[in-house]
Amino acid sequence: MTPKDTIYNGADEKTRAFSTKLIPTKKAIIGLKTPFVESVAKDIAAGKYGDVRVVIGSLSDDVYEELLVKSFVVAKLKTDDETKRADVRNIVAAIDNWANCDMFVARCKFIGKDREKWFDYLTEYLESDKEYDLRFAIVAMMTYYLTDEYIDRVLALSEEVISDKYYVKMAVAWLMATALCKFPDKALDVIKSNVLDVWTHNKALQKKRRAKVSESISRKRIISTLSNENNQKRHKKTTGIFSAVVVFLKIT
């Protein structure tokens, strides 16, 4: 049985219908559950279907699940740095939806194992005007670089992202919400600086409401800080943002 036979034999209509509603993409969707994709990718990476390069070369970028399998394999393969960078670039270039993007990022554990090596590579994507180049870099930085060493650089870079693309703005909001949980003081400085547009501010706060608040956050201190800032800055944009944060912290 070929890898494509395995892939298509695992498809089901219920999953296809669900994925079609959830994932905005021009790619065909056949309907595979993620654990099944993981299993197939693991077998391909282990050489069960023959030469790995031949196999992933046979998978289509025009089918959502085939690209997903390919991306999972690429994330698993142990290669030299040049090959890995080229593989990642090829995957990212084929992405046209949040699911292919985010699930690939989640499996790029090699980034977290060597942050210094991959940081500059990711920042190159932030110079792109393509929606999923930008989202890939932002989500990767959120996933692997919200650390003591990198938080300042990541927040600074996020402030510089300018895009009207929905999935880019959502990625920045997601990053800011996550940063607010992990590094509340630093993230609040960004929120108070008004460098983010109103939409991204609001989305970040919505996502923050759904996230677990770190026990280290001093709610009273933050509420006091934001209330004072709100009284001093009667700007339409800041008032709405500060009020939302204050209300959230008071009720949680």
C-alpha cells in the first residue's frame, strides 16, 4: 500500500464536513483526524514507505491533509540546518490556512531546542507581506520564544508587525494574550503604549480572558496602574482597552 492509499483510506465524510466548516482554504479536504495524520507521518519518517524524500515529494500541496502529513514529517526529520531551513520554507510557502500553519508550528520542537539558531530565520518572515509567512513567524515566536531571554525582542517585533490580514492580527493578539499571562508587566507596557491597533488590542484581551491567569500577577497593582493611566489618557482607543482589562481583572 502506498502512503497515499493509507491517507485516503483513513478519510471519512464526517471529519471532512467538520474540517471544511472550520478551515478556510482553497485546498481540497478529504477528512482525516489529527492522530491519524500523526501516525502516517511517523511511519513515513521512519522509512516504512521507502525513501522519505520521494514520499514527501509525492504528496500534494493542494490537499490540506497531504500538506499536513508532509509538514509533520518535515518537523520529525533529523537533517542538517540548511536542509531543515529549506524544508520549512517549502512548507510555509504552501500554507493558505491557520490549521496547516499552527499545527506545523506546534510540531517544530527543533526550534525550541535551539532558539538562537532559529530566531533570525523567523524574523526574516516578519519582513514578508504574505499572511501566512507572518502568522508562521508570530505563532512560532509565541510558542518557543516567550522566555526571559527573548521576551523583550519578541514584544518589540510584534509591535512592528503591520498588516490588515485577519489571521496575522489574530496571531499578534494571541501572542500578546499569552505574553500577558507569562510576563504581565512587560506585556502591559505594550498595551499602554498604544502601538497596537484597537482591533488587535481587543482581541488580545478577549483571548486573555480565556487563558489561565498566572498566580504571580498582582491584580490590585495592575488595576491601580491601568485605572490611573485611564484617567490620565482620555483617548478613545486607550479608554476602551484599559476599561476592558480592569473589568476582567476585577471579576476573575
